[in-house]
Amino acid sequence: MHFVLVILVVTVGTFLGSLCGIGGGIIIKPILDAINDFSHFQIGLISMSCVLATSLSSVIKHLLNKTQIKYKDSITLAIGSILGGIAGAFLLGLVKKLINDDVITIIQNGLIMVFMMLILLYMLVLKKKGISYHLESIFVICAIGFFLGMISVFMDIGGGAINVCIFVLLFSMDVKSVAVDSLLVIVFSQTAKFVQYIIMGKFNEHVVFDEKLSWWVFVIFIVISVVTGIVGSILNRKIKANYIDYAYNLSIFSIILMSGYNVIARSIQLTTK
């Protein structure tokens, strides 16, 4: 039953991730935390791998379709996100040495909930009032990429939902048009994290595959992520921007509920141990 549920979670998360540019990890991470059927490392690995596969396939599809990309801004964001991804992985590793996985899960889900509530506030209230900016400084854009890459890796989410809102706010773009830039930040920050894990021997320190997460199940996750990434990027070009907005806002609201549940449930578990 859990296997079917996890497959459904990955499918829905990665599809919405590529459609709206939110990456999917922001959906996958809280739900897998709630199911609590995998280790903290396995959940992070599933989220990272699915998000990376989805985002990379979506970006390739956008490039093949010749989607308009501002390469100067995108490259600047990419550089910042790579550095941010490295910083986020280092920070997460440092925190894991000080506190246990249950507390980390509470912190991550708490941060996700706070960020999502702020995003929903902006998208539903402040955006309608025309509150947005049009930043062009390369240094500021790089700093934004660094921040987004760092928090996405630290929270094991990919960070797309936060990326989209920040881009809408700071670059005066709509949800549909920021999808490519958001996915690029995800690709580079998560790649930096993956490479860092290899170099630091994280895969040797932790159990990657066991009776709950077999290698063939992991392959299924990746295949689903690639397929939904392609389908989502195709639909992103065909669906009207306001419908993408609806899907984005609904996803954010659902994430708030799930993250809030995780914070309460894990807190209760800690107090009863």
C-alpha cells in the first residue's frame, strides 16, 4: 500500500513541479515525512533525485522548444545556486551532527510551512495590488540564486515554489514565464548537492537501499520523474497562465497543511519518547 502511495506522491509532485516550476520536492518531502516509511537520508535522496530528473528533463524540453530564456540572468542565477547548494549541504551536514533526525524534520517542515504561508500571502494578496520589482543587478541576481540554492538544499525540497514567488516578486514575471529560470536554479543547486555527497562519501555513510527502498523502486521514481517532467513542460506551454496560477496556489496550500501536520506529529512523538 505504501509503495502505491509513494508512487502516486512522486507522480503528482513531479508533474506539478514541472508544470508550475516548483520542482516537486516541496511536495514529495513533506508527504514522505508524514508517511515516515524511509530514513531521513532516503527521503532526502528520493526528493533530490526526483527533483533533479524532473527539472533536467523539463529544461531540456524547454530548450528544444526554443522557449525564450534570458541567458545572462539565467547563468547568473545558476552560478549563485551552485554556490548556495554547496553552502546548504554543508549547513545541513553541520546541523545533523548537533541534533537528531526527528528534530531536523521538525525544523525543515516548520521552515517549509512558514515560507509557504508567506508565499500564499503574497500570491493571493500583495501580488494583486501590483507589488513587485524589476531588479537587474548581476550581483543581486547572483545573491538571490545563492539564497534560493542554499535554502532548497538545506530543506531537501528543490525549492521551486519559493523560487517562483521570489522571481514573480523581484523580476515582475508571471508564474508561467518563470518556470524555466526556477527549474535551472533547481538543476544546478541539486547537482551541486549530489556531487558534494559523492565527494564527501555520504552514500557510504548511510544505508541507501534496503527492504523498504529497493534499487528497482528507485529507478521507477526516476523514470516517472522524467516522464512527468516532459509532460508538465509541454502543458506549461499550452495552458493559460491563470490556470497555472491556480495549480500553483493550490499546491502551496496543500504543502502548508502537510508541513503543519508533520511539525505537530513529530513534536508529539518526541514528547512521548
